[in-house]
Amino acid sequence: MLSSPNEPTTDGPRTTNGTRTTDETRTTPGPAAAKTPGQDPDPAPGSAPGPDRDPAPDTASGEAPSEVKVSVVVAVYNPGAAIDELIASLLRQTMPAGAWEAVFVDDGSTDGSGARLDALAAEHPGYIRVEHIPNSGWPSRPRNIGIGLARGTYVQFADHDDWFGDEALQRLYAYAEENGADVVVGKMAGRGRNVPRELFRKNRPDATLAKDPLIDSLTPHKMFRRRFLLDEGLRFPEGKRRLEDHVFVTAAYFAANRVSVLSDYVCYIHVALTNASNAGFQRFDPAGYFGNLREALDIVDAHTEPGAFRDRLHRRWLRVEMLSRLTSARHLAAPDEWRRSFFHEVRAVLTERFAPGVAAGLPAAQRALAALVEADRFDAVRDLALWESGVRAKATARITGAQEITVEGELTAPGGAPLTFRTVEGKDVLTPPVGDLPPAVLDVTARVRSARMDLVARRHGGSGEEFFVPGEMTVTRVPVSDDTFRLHHRTVAKLAPDTLNSGRNAGQWELKARINSCGWTQDTGLPVFLSIASDGAPPLLKKGTATPFMARVKRRARRLAGGGGRR
């Protein structure tokens, strides 16, 4: 499982399979929310056509009533109790009710969720709204219908089993208005799922695909200016398919006048369900999957010229949807026939769609993997994956001041010995247990110079909120023999009350070291945690761990099973 500072390889829509039970949509609006059928604008090039019977906006002009600032659109299918946290988080929003609305589009649920949502709408008239449609089998149509029903200045998409930070809508709306953004990407946290990390290292009021890692975030759980969606004709491709969110979000990034990234407050919490009903966690048809992936590449190609910029964007799909999947624990445990089919499709996209510069910009371990795929070395790919998956991080921590912590750590190879590198003709190289690889593929010279170890705080209690803790970092080359060395990391961090979550940080926070070195990004827990008595209070460092041992074991097992853990 190779390094990827991107969206999880397990990202995907929620499954909404079922039987059609009605022929017409049925709406449960609040008062003064009746709908009339209407047509969407024609889609812009690179976007998907909208449904042919989406409800029109409330007013003849297509503009929303001024009091509705944000419409939260939720595609719903048989969520059961998993929707409870989303509903509770919406009702806790600091933005006044009526300034936001929730539009639940029930995709033919058969578990009673439709009736429950109707009751919720009756209890909260005017700003909780429900639309019932025949089962479409996938979230795209419900989301598209939600766009047509939305009355807010902005549309925020959510999945029915995720949830929001209490101040999310208020902060996202204010940030969008402050920056004049068409798209706002709010900081995400993952509960059992991987989420982008580097993208949220800092606020980015004017983010672009050219200078920021926006391409790392392609799930739809973002805030979009509604007028922008209508004017550009942006809709999700419909039907049961994969990566429809990639097509939608990539087209939106290229079309937007401004994209802003809000990183100092956790706005959205992604949740992995234990029953793996997230569609992205299920085995799929490789040919269909990579056919859908090519559609996302088509959008990039339509907006870029051949060269370094296109290569960098393409690299995201090679890294996350192809190579990281090849090395995941779930993939390695899959039947041989399915793995060979997947390998064949990866190789076809690699050789047919990607210029040499795409793989050349990867870390060494991933360059090696891409070279093996291109050379059609199926068994060698597995050998490299098994070795790479055994690389770990280890670290120690000392409290060296009232609000200061010193952490030392390094990466370890399979078996627990320090991970070592060789120096060959003035170049630092990786030494994997796979032969016949070109020396240039294994060069880690530049990556050694940029290696780092961050201190990361994660809120105790399961929400998955994480923040980087600023610190001073040093990396030392430690000789092992005449031509081999290992890397030793040392980070000294000083804590401040507003370091975490803009001061909304009461409670306990686990601390962990995150080593980013030569293509790996590995986390390891530390025997120290933070205790904060109230929001904005001085953090207290304490020895021990805020998370019970078995909880940590279960968390790691979920991460490995999903193909994540190294980002």
C-alpha cells in the first residue's frame, strides 16, 4: 500500500440498489415549498446531462429566496440508524434554521426511512424537505434532483451516513462569501476512512489545480454556488457506475472562477460503515471501473495541453485508483482471476493514456510498481506489494516542557529493522526485493532531502478530527555501513490553545507521529496525549494514551482492510 496524500482509494458512492415501487416522484416539502416540473440547463462540455424531469427552482427567475443561504442535498437509500448522526448534526448547526435547509432525496428506500424523513419534515417545516423518487440504484439521480430542488445560494452535498461539524455551514458560507468562491472545500475527517491530508495543511482562499493539491479531493462533499451549477449545467452522470463524483468535481474545478479550501475547522466527517455498504468498498467490474476512470481523464485532457500540468493531474488517478489499489490488503486477498483482470485494466490505462512524465513524478516505490505493470510482471507486482506493505513507523515521545513535546522516530522495514537506503554513484536509492528495475526508478535522492516527521493530534471519541501541530523538524542520515544509511527524524512541537480546530477543542486528543519519507507516509501512536479542559484553554500534555488498546487495534484493522493506512 503505497503512499498517497490523496482521497481514499475506497471513496465511492453509497449503494442504492432496489426495486422500483412507484412511477412518480413524491415530495414532502415544508410550507410554501411546492414544486413544479422543469428542465435543467443544457450541460456544459465535460459535464453530465441532468435528469429530464428535475424539479425547477422555487421562483420563476431561478434565484433562491434570500433567506436560504445553504441547501444541504442528501441522497438517501435504506440508511437505517446510520442517518441519525447526520440529522443530529444538521439540527445542531450554528447557522439559524431557515438560513439553511436540508433536501433529502429518498431513492426508493424500503426500510421505513422515507416515512421517518416525512415525520422529520413535518416536525421542522420549511427547512427539512423530502423528495421521494423511484429507486435509481445510485446516488447520481437523487443528487441531481436535489440540485433542482435547492433554494439556497449554495448547495452542500452530504451522504446519508456522514455528518457535519456544528459550525460547518456557518463557516463554509462565510468563507465562500468572503472569497467569492464558486466551490468551497471544507476540511474533512475520516472515521474508518482515509481523507485528504496535505490539502488541509492550511487555508487556501484562492486554490487552483495548478498550484494546490485540489485534485486530491474528488468526492462531492463540498459547497457549490447554486447559480454556478445551473449556469455551467453541472450534473452527476446517472446510472449505476463508478467515479461519477470524479467527473462532476473535476469539471467543476475547471469551470470555477474561484475555489477556496477551509482547513482550520473540521466541517465534514466521512464514515465507513462496518457492513461495507459504501459502494466504494465493494468489489467491482474492472473493465467498467476503468472505463469510467477514462471519462475523468477525458475532462482533464479537454482542459489541458500535454505537459507537466496534465501529467501531475493524471498522476492522481495512477497513484490512487490504480497503484494504491494494486497494493492494498483487500486487493491482495482477492481471487487470482479478479486480480489479473484488474491488473490488465491498470496496464491498459497506464500504457494508453499516460505520458512517461506521469509515472516519472511518483515516489520510487510507486515508480517501481508502475514499471513492473508496464513490463507485464504480474507476480513481481505482488512481491513488491507484500514487501512495501510491511514498512512501518516507530517513534518515541518525551514531554520536554509545560507545552512542549519532543518526538524521535524512523521507518522500519518488514521484520522491524530500520529501513535503509544505499548510495550508488552519488545517488540515494531504494533497495526493494525485486530485481531487474532501472536505477533511475529507484532514485530517492530528492525524497530523502524532503523527508519530514509531523506531529498530528486526533480528537479522542471517534469523530476522526485531525490537525497538524506546528514544530521544528530535523532529519539526520545515520550510517549503517559504507554505502547504506537510515533516516532519523526529530520534531520539537510547542502547543498553543488555538492550534486545534480554531480553538473549538475541549476534550482529549491523541498524539501520533506521521513520517513522510521517500514515498511512504506512516503514522504511529505516541504514549502522550493532550487534555484540554474547555474550548481555547491551555492544552496539558499527559503521559499515556487517550484510546484503549483494543480500540486502536480495531481502527488499524479497519484501515488495512479498506486498503488505506498509508497516504
